[in-house]
Amino acid sequence: MLDQLFNIVKQFGQDTVVNNPEVPNEYNPEIMADATKTIASGFQNVRAGGGFQNILDLFKGGGNAG
């Protein structure tokens, strides 16, 4: 599941960061690493708060929007 999430970060990062002429290429790896670390940290916080099952449900398509 986390691999899928990190692949999504790479996919969106490709368009948002790598293909962005306003972001110097030498910063691309650092920006992508920071984005991945931020998401992983967020998941750790959610897990610590007992909400990890809700995230799993979203990946399974069982999450409720309300």
C-alpha cells in the first residue's frame, strides 16, 4: 500500500516538480524526498491516533466521504 502511495507521489511529482521549468533540476530529488517524508510522517501520526484503519478503508474503496 505504501509503495502505491509513493508511486503516486512520483507520478504527480513528475508533472509538478520535474517537468516544471520554474524548479531548478538540482532541487528535484530533494523536493521529491521531502514530499515522500511528509506523507510518511502524516501516516505515522494517523496510525498513532488510531485512524489507520480509515486510511486502509479508503484504499479498499470502503471509505465514507461524510
